[in-house]
Amino acid sequence: MVFGWQPSEFQQMTLEELMQWHEKAVNRYQYLQPRWE
């Protein structure tokens, strides 16, 4: 299992969906970081 998904579900995801999920994860990670500016 990857991120709680079944392998079959993971394979059905499109590259675009994976990129969108990754972008959301990165945005959330950056949002949680302290801002030094």
C-alpha cells in the first residue's frame, strides 16, 4: 500500500492527479514552515 491506497487504485491515478497531490503536499509543507522573511 502506498499512502493508504490499494495498488490497483494507485495505478488508476493519472500523472496529472499525482502531480496535483504532490503540489498540495509541498504547499502544505511550506505553509507549516516558519517564515524568516
